[in-house]
Amino acid sequence: MTQVIDIAIVGAGMSGLYSAWRLKADAAAHQRPLTVAVFEGSERVGGRLLSVKPPFVNDTFVELGGMRFTATQHLVCGLTKAFGLQTGVLADANPSNIAYLRGQRLTKGELTDPERIPYVIDESLRNPESLQDLMAVAAVRALAPSFKLVLDIDLTLDTLKQVTAAQWRAVGERGTFEGKPLYETPLHYLLVRTLGHGAVQFLQDSLGYDSVLWTWSAADGFPFNLSDFGSDITHFHLIDGFSALPRRLHEEAVALGVDVQLSTRVRSVHDVVLADGTAGVAFTTVKSDGQETRHLARQLILALPRRAIELLDRTGPLFESRASVFRPLLEAVSPIPLFKIALCYEHCWWEAVVGAGSHGKSVTDMPMRQVYYWKVNPDDQQGVVLIYDGGLAKSYWEQLDHIEPNKVQSKLAHRRPGVEMWADYAAPARIIFEAHRQLLELHGMHESQAPAPFAAACMSWSRDPFGGGAHFWNMGLRSHEVAEKILQPLPELPVYICGEAWSHDQGWVEGALATAEAMLTRHFGLSSVLDTDLLSAHP
């Protein structure tokens, strides 16, 4: 007779592992038996968190996936403190770093000098205060009438910093621009109408992201960009790599009795009536060796991004009889392509341009877009840089990412214990060549001044089963309503969904945790984690 799992969870990323840990910890606290099983299609936990150790560069992990969080992201901060994980500041702004835009090589500090920037920008914006935060200027110019009408707030650059999430939601749902609701107004359009094309192009190029203007409505795009990429935001990282967080969650969950099965892909999900007459779920898993198994569960959690759910067999109530209900929820977000390349060098030749002790990032409108000066080995001055491309330029790199990995690099990676995962993500030779060439151009140096990298790794998050490195809300919908409904798309079916994709912290680990927390409190009867001792019961 097939055992009925109380709660089955598909996906061992952050939302899946967090859900398993919370559910089992709550059951233990109430001395209540509960079987929880997690099924993960890959050979590792962590999902889009992927920390790899570069060869010969001591005391660092390079983040090929998510890499940072902020002090206002309380769930991430609470978990890192509860588990005793060491954090550090991930430097971003450094005035001596480079902004190589439209063929002109500026320093980051010169981006607020209206005489230096090579863009046609309206005279009213050609001042340091406006150039420092054009997104905030646009918000004040475009949304001041709505804030006054909806909230009776006089919106200024100062009061904008105090706007709460609840206030943003109220304005997003009831505010207008040019007579249209903000949730039906493209952010890109509003910015162009408010700032002008030249200023918007400068904003996008100098941020280093193409993706921030892709799908957003003004209702969702403004609070995201202002809270996550404002001029005064400090980012943090984990010293032992962001992957240390899901690894620790995995350990804690297993210690509580959670069954975590890796290399086990869930293929299909169906409704079923269990032996006791209650509604349940039948699902089929496939092992890496092809072995198929049918399971039964009282409740099933899909802790997956949009693309991974789309890869399930298109059978069962989610995709068939009630598809007209579920599909609009599933497709309310768009996967956003993200691509990373890490390069290791024998010496930090870029310091001749940006200065010794380089840190933070440089930006460019070339396909590489962002360059983080990641780590210098104090023992021998070898260093690592991380190229981070989020958006349109990812296809430039993916077109080069179809040949055999660089064999020399792979051999080097195995010369030292503990770096095998680096070799698993070895970059193809053409990507290494082109990334190095663009780095030289960014810094204005000749190939004779900088030897080629001795190792390189890369990761494209557009590949299945991820579909993208992050997700953004699509236009024309009330995102808060969708975020609530997706938690249990069909009320009569005990299938639940959580993850970063349908959160209001999209692109962040916090979003994965927040949707899981909302699902657990609203549909599984758990108390808020802030009302428990879970975040203070560990070292």
C-alpha cells in the first residue's frame, strides 16, 4: 500500500526548504506527527543560489546566482543571524570605478557631473541632485498628484523615502498617470514621458541593468527600483557564499525528520480521493536513472519558478479543467534572463586604472554591463572579477555558450580540493576570450598589459528548469490580488505555490521566503515566524 505523505514539497530552493523547515519545526513544537518530503530534480539544494570556489583564490566564494540582500529584508537577515552565518558589506558604489558609456570612459563619481555625461538630457535634470537618482525624480514628478489625492501626502524627494509598502500599494491600485491607472501604465513609458528619452537611456546604462524596464507597470516598478537600487541602499553578502543559507536550511530540515530526495524530478500532478475519503494529490517522480514512482500526498507545495511549473506534464486540474483560472496566474510574471561570468587572473591588472584595493562595480553599455571587483588574494595578489549581465545582452553571451568548455580551465580547477563545482560551470573558450576583450576595453588597456584569465566559470539562468534568474510582474494586472490567489490557485485542490516569482520582492531571496511565509500562515495554520522563537533559538 502506498504511504500517504502529509505534505510533499517540489523544489529544494529557498522557498521549498524554508517551508519544509517551518512545517516540521511547528509540528515538533506542538508534538504533532507530520511527514514532510522534498523532491528536487537536480543534484544539489539552493535553486538559484549557486556559490562556487575559484581555484587558487583563497577565502572567497563567487556567486554565479543570487549574491546579496539588504538590511530591510527581515526574513533573510533573521535566518542568517539564527544560523550564525557571517555577513559582510558587498560594496557597490565606488567613485573611482569606471562608467564606460557611449565610448567615453568616466569615473562613477563623474556620473553626477552634467558636463561629463554623453547624453542629451533636459536642462532641468542637469544637476547633481537629479542625476544621482533619476528614478526618484521621476516618481516625484509623475506621482505627486496621485499621492496627494489618494493619501493626502505632499510627495518630495525627502518624503518619498518614508513611503511604506502599504502606501505604495494604495497608490498603485488607485493612482493614475495621464488618466490611466498606474497598473496599466508601463514604467518605461512613464519615465520617458517624465524625464525624456536621453535621461532614461542614461539611467538604464549607468545602472548596468537592461531588465528593470522590461515588463513593469508603474505600480510595481517604482517601489521595486526605489527600495532595491536607491542611491543610499547598502547590500550585504554571506562570507561563506549565499549557498550556505540553503545548505543550512537543508541540514536543519533533515535533522527534524524531513525526507529530502535529490535527483528526483516531479513529472505530473493530479487530484485524487484518498482512502479516508479526503481530497489529496497524486504525483509521479522520475529519478535520474529513469525510475518512475507514483506518490500520494494530502497536500502538495510547488516551490518552483514559472518555467519549472510549465515543464510539468500538462495534465491534471491545474492545466486542464481549470486552466482558465490557473494559467493567467501562472503567466502574470515574466522570467528575466540573467547571466554571470567569473574570471580568475594571476594579478589584478585593473588596479592600475581603478586603484589598489579595488571593490564595488564598474558599468558599461557594452554587453558585459556590470563588472564587480570580487576578490584579491592577499597571499599572491591573484584576483577574481564577476561580470553580471541582466537583460537584453544575455543573448549575446548565450550565442557563444554552446561549445566545449575550456579544457585548460577545467584541468586547472581540479588541481586543488574543494573546487570541483567550479569545473562543473566552466566557461566556453569563446566566452572567456570575449569577456576578457571587453574587460580590457572597459579599462582602456591593451592585451599586452593584461594576461588572459587562467580560469573562468559562467551560468545562464535562462536555461530549464529556471527560465530566468528572476521574475517581474507583467503589465495590466493588480499584482497583490494575483500574489494572494497563486498561493492556492484552485480552492478545492490541496496544491499550493510559493517562490520568488509571485512575490513583491522579486529577484531576491526575501521574495521566496515572504511568499512561503504567507502561504504557511494563511493556508497551513502556522503562526508568523516573528511570533515564534525559530529565529532566535540557534547560535
